Amino acid sequence: MAVKPNVKLFKKAMIDKDINTITELAQQSGVSRPKIHEFFREESPLSSTFQRLCNFLEIDVNDAIILEEDGDKVD
């Protein structure tokens, strides 16, 4: 089973907060640009920095991850 970040949800939250770039998001959230890029490439979603980013963007951590089994989403 794969755990991936819900990138669409993060991008929507960025728009809602009028954040246009990864650099702006990094500066405002305190999460490094390389770490944010990892999340957006759907890598390593389960970490304290992932949770910090969710908190900053006001996203529920449970909504921010997608569970996939063999390429299919798990409901």
C-alpha cells in the first residue's frame, strides 16, 4: 500500500491563501523548498514537516494523504 500526499488539495489551499509559488509557501510555512518539492512529487508524506505544512494551510492531515493499493485508491 502506498501513501501519497493529495497534491491537488495542497495546490487549492495555496490558491485560497494567495500563495503563488513554492518559495512563498516555504517562506510563510517554515517548511523548506526541497521538502515541499518532495511532497509535490508524491514522496515521503508522513513526517513532522508534512504535518506542519498541513497545519499552516489549514488542511486536515487525514484529507491530505491518499492511500493507494496496487495503483488504485483505497476508500
